[in-house]
Amino acid sequence: PPTVPPPPGPPARGSLSLHRAYLRSPLGLLRLGQLALGAAFWVTVAAHKYEGAAHFALFAAVLVWLLTLALFGLSLLGRWEMVPWLGSRWLLTNLVHDLALGVGLYAAATGIMGHKAKQRSFCNLPGYSQHCLYSAYLSASICGGITACLYLFSGLYCLSRRCQDQRDII
């Protein structure tokens, strides 16, 4: 009996290369800032003793940071079409991520850390001998506030592209 040829395999993908235009775009530069300041936020919180609502602030910061890292990596490699359902709506995905998750969660985390810094403001006095978390909480809240602003700027950038009927992130 004649042999049946094997079914064709999946189409070969091109080699991975960096999408340099994305790195030079406003969104790429904002993503780098978000990753750097977001890491500074959660490392500052995680490196010091924290309790109560700071657990949520740390969870929110790490969650948004990991999702941002995934968006940045897929955009940098130009492989967002590999993400089911979201790849065809990549600009909208970035917009929702930035405004809902980035701004929302970082604003909440910043508020929590600012409140904790205010609670610890008494230990910032000269001559206080106990371990003081005021500066760590204040540093985290400043990093979180700046990061929330960066997410707002990137969300507004994506929104302006969307309003101009553009479908790509750059």
C-alpha cells in the first residue's frame, strides 16, 4: 500500500530579534522606568520588616511588575501575536494594564505606604534609639507615586493612539 506523507509541521518562526523601534518609543522608555521604579518599590518594602496592609502593597507591586515585565518582553521581541485573544488587541491590552492595574494598584500601594510612613513619623526625631521604618516606608511611597504617574503617562499615550485609530503600540 502507498505510504501517506506525514502532515506538515507548524510554520517555522523567524529568529528572535529585538524590536529596537519599541525601545526608542515613548512606551518603551516608560516601561523601562516602570520596571526600574517598580522594582525599587517592592525591594524597599521586602527588604524591611513589614506587617498588615503592607502585605497587600507588596503583592500589588510585584503582580503589576511581573505583568509589566511580560508586556515589555513580548513587545520588545515583537511576539505579542503569540498571546491568545490579547495579541490581536495589544494596544487595548496595554491601555487596560496601565490604567486599571498600574495606576490603580500602585496608587493603593502608595497610599498604604504613605499611611504607614505617617504612623512611623515619630521615630524620625533626633535621639530616637529604636529601629525606625519611617525612611523605608517614605522611600517606598515616593517610588510608588512616581511609578503610578509613569503608568498614567503610558496609559494616556496608549489612549491617544487608540483615539487616533492606530492599532499598534508604536
